[in-house]
Amino acid sequence: MSKETVTYLIKRKGIDDDDLYITNRPSENVPTIRYSTDKRDAKHFDGLDKTSIDMTKHVAIKKTVTETTKYEEVGLDD
């Protein structure tokens, strides 16, 4: 049995030296976007949140995590 989770990291376009990843969830009420050069700081977006990001200035990076659950019968040693 496998479970797959898809999220997206959002990266700023047009940056030559370092990649800049969005670290917050900007909205219409609070449009400020914060960035980090460390991918580990990037906020994961699932597409269901009410985030407001101008994607003409950004690119989405799809992250797929597949979790597998395995059951197996084992015997007891005498």
C-alpha cells in the first residue's frame, strides 16, 4: 500500500547567483513575500491554501513524497 503526497516549493525567477525560495504564505491582506537561499527553509504549498503569489515572477517546483506501508507475516523461532 502506497500513499503519495504532492507539495510545491516556490522559487524566484531571474536570480543569477542564488536560488531564492519563498518562506511564508503571502495573502491579499499580507502580500509581503519573504525569501531564503536555503531550500530547507522553503514553505511547502499544497495548492489548497489561500496564497497570493505572482507566478510570472516565480516558478513552482513539484515535490512528491511516496510512503509505502508493508505488512508481512513472520514466524516465531522455537
